[in-house]
Amino acid sequence: VHSAGIDRPIYIELQSRGVRVTPSVGANAAVVAQAALAGLLALSRRMPLLMQAQAKQHWLPLHGHLMPRDLAGQRMTLVGWGGIGQTLAKYAQMLGLHVTVARHGVAQIEGMSKTIGYKDLSQVLPSTDWLVLACPLSEQTRGLIGARQLATLPEGAQVINVSRGEVIDEPALIACLQSGHVAGAYLDVFAHEPLPATSPLWRLPNVIATPHCAGFSDGNAQRVAHIFIDHLRIAIRSELGWFA
């Protein structure tokens, strides 16, 4: 399959029938990380607000309370340490952000400010400026970020989700965005897709919502083909024992 995750119902059903389903891990990791970076930069530089002003032909210099904060010195909590997370961490450090990684294991990662397990997120959320979700969907991560965790974030924190919509409590996030407790969000994934037309996320001025396309790029098909061929070569060499 083209995706890095094989948690969709159709893939689970195929596996239950005895079909071996393999993901294309890493094929679009750099592309998704670039999309997440674009969302971070757009929110940081108040691009949604400026684009709304542009649509109204309104000149809106970013003075006073609209003044953007320097990214250097801010703190990112990055949930997930796969190809996307590892690439995004490099981008974040290039911008001067301090990166804490939350992942399945707790072994410290060289160059990161701190490494914690998913269950220890409450330790770092109160000092988090950017909460970035780039983890796979699993029993550990489903509903990982709920109303309590969002309330723990400092006022003005921002959220980026390029993992799965089920990782975060969407109604709780909407409430925090509406109140301003969460200042902004870039969301490429949602609890229900396509995102229903009735969702407030379409209309909130502090939200960038994209249709689960952060990983789309014209080089993906070739990268996926190479990964599949590698899997097939292994299968043939082991006389199909790889499928057992």
C-alpha cells in the first residue's frame, strides 16, 4: 500500500483474510515533514490572518498584539519518532526550536532536548509552544491528546497534526481553538474524512485545514514501487516464506 500506516479498515480486513499487507514506510516521510513545516511557518507568521486581510483588500501590518514571536527559543513537543518526526526535528532545530520527543520508547535521542514516553506527556505540555503529532495510530496513541492534555498547554500554544485524526479529541480541540486557548492549528487529518461541511474547522480563522494531502508529491509513486520491489525480492529469495 502507498501509505506508511496500515490501520485503515480495508487493510485490517485483508490481513484478517490472510493477506500480507506491507506499508511504504518512508516513501513520503520527507514530504509530510515539509508540509508540517509549512504549516508551522504559516501559523508562526500569521499567514491565515494576512490572507483573510488580502481577500478583503485590507492592509494589516503585524503591529502590537499581532506581532509574531521569534521561533528561535520556542519549545516543540514532537509526538512520534518515525521518518516524519526525525526529518521535522532537523527542520525545527534549524529554526532554533528546542525539541522534546515523545515516543514509544524512552531511550534518549542525541541532540534532542528531552525524550519521554507517551504516558509522560503531562510533564512537558505546560511548557510546549508547538504540539506536533506525527505518530502512528495505535492503542497507545488513540485519544492520546484529550481535553485534559489540551487544557494543560499554555495559552497561545499551537497544534499540528499530520498523524491520524483519532490521536486527538477533535471536539475538545475545536473548543480550545474557539476560546483562543490554542492559538492556531494546522490539521491534515480528521476524525471523520472527508471533513463534514458542518465542522467548525472549515470556518475557524485560526485553522489551516487540508484534505489529508500532506504526503502527496509526484515522486511518491516511484519510491513506493522501489519499496514494493524490495519486499518482493525478499519474498522470492525466501521462496515465499516471507508471506507465512
